[in-house]
Amino acid sequence: MKNLIIILSIVLITGVVAFQPVKADMGPKPSVSVTITGVTEPYSFDLLIKNETLVVGSPEEYLLENYYNGVYPDELISYQEDGFVSYYLYNGIPSHIDQVSEHTYEMNYIAPSSFKIVIVTEAGAIITSDYITTSIFEADITWDLADVDLTTSQDNVGELTGNIDGQDNQFWTIATQLIYRVIGTLIIELGILFLFMYRAKRTFKIATFTNIVTQVSLTLLTVNAYIYGGTFLFILALLLGELIILFIEGIVYVLSFKEKPKWLAIIYTVVANFLSLLLSIILTGMI
């Protein structure tokens, strides 16, 4: 009974926190971190995404009010050069820019996989980078503007380095990110398994192996969906992947867990996946 109360309390607290309005989304999300070097004067930052059919100029008021430095540059509200528009204002899904240091910006909320970087100087000059396609799920990009004249608007300038398609070796970065996700999931789900009073080594081995297989499969699926299909395909792959994992784990645990009733294995599967998902939402929102 004590363990049941603990489990229910965790579910309740996690659910209340996770379903606050700013956190009402799903799962781990693609992210982009951009560091700008070679600039000493003040500027405003954004990304530019391709949208040739959008009529710009009427952004949501709350976006203007919640821009990272409080004042969104007028020059980008109606900007639409060669079909590129503001990511922050016109992405079509909730967008957010965090300034984590003086010249480093993070987009952790389903960031685009293809974009330009743009800054607007205090004098109103608009400076844009070349078009970028990121090569991994959580990309780090550096944009060096040391040799660029910032007094006049310029397109496709500066030097780009980082996780850009065709520039870096994707394998080790993706592998490292995958290991972190698998370890985090195992800590959560094996901890919940213990709270459900499972104690047999065989049960924990089965849960560990199953989680490794499902999490590796889900990560590879969503990463490739994001890289090759963009945001929409990523969301679709994530939703379908989560449902498939829930179904597979439920079958495996019902057939393999012998020390407790089968109905408890079903409840464990639902609770473990639910808590793992909600905790990932909270952690993602805090990053």
C-alpha cells in the first residue's frame, strides 16, 4: 500500500506540473544551439525558415511580448526575402528562443532542421547566413561574423561550422545523445518497477533489455524522420513510435513477468511509459 501511494503521488505531481499551459506538448524535441562570434555591438537574433506562400506582417501579439530581449525588431516582422520569413513569428507551431549567454541562443521547442540565421543590428542592418540543414537531432552551430561588415544589410555571409549536413561526422554525436536517453529511461522505468514490488533479477533483465531495444529504435526513428522529413514527419514518427512501444512493452511484460499477476504488468507498462514521457517533458522544458 505504501508503494502504491508513492506511485500515485508521483503520477499526480508530475501530471500537474507537466500539464501547465507552457508545458502541454510531447516528448523530447529537436533542438538547435547557435553561437555567434566576431560581433561586439548589440543585435537581435532569430532564424529564417522557408515559407513562400505566407502573408507576413500580422504576428501573434504574445510572441512580440515574449521575445527573449523584450523588443522584437520591426525589420523582421514583414521580412520576406526569397521566401524566407521569421522562425520565431511564423513557424506555425509554438516557437521559443532562449539566450543562454551573451552570444549563444537555443531553440529547444521542435526547432527547424533547415534554416538561415539572422541578426538585426541597432542601426537596422539585416545580416543573414547561408542556408543550413542540420545533420543531427540536437545541433550546435557556430556563426563567425568577424570578417563581415555589419553596417549594411547582407545575405549569405559569415562562416558556419558545427553540426551541418555534409560538414561533420554524425555517428558519435548521435550515439552519445542516444546513450543519455537510454540511461535516463532505464533509471525512471526500473525505479518504477521496483516500486511495483518486482524483485526477481529475471524481471529486471527483461525490462532492461526491452527498454534498450525500444528506446534505440525510437531514437533512430525520430532522428531520421527529423533529419530527412522535417518537423511534421518527426512529430508523426514520435507519436506512432510511442504507441508502438507501449503496445510492444505491454505484450512482452505480460508474457514474461512471472512473479506478479498479469494485470499488474499492464498497469506498470502504462504508468512507467506515462511517467517517463511526462518527466521528459518537464526536463525538456527546463533546458
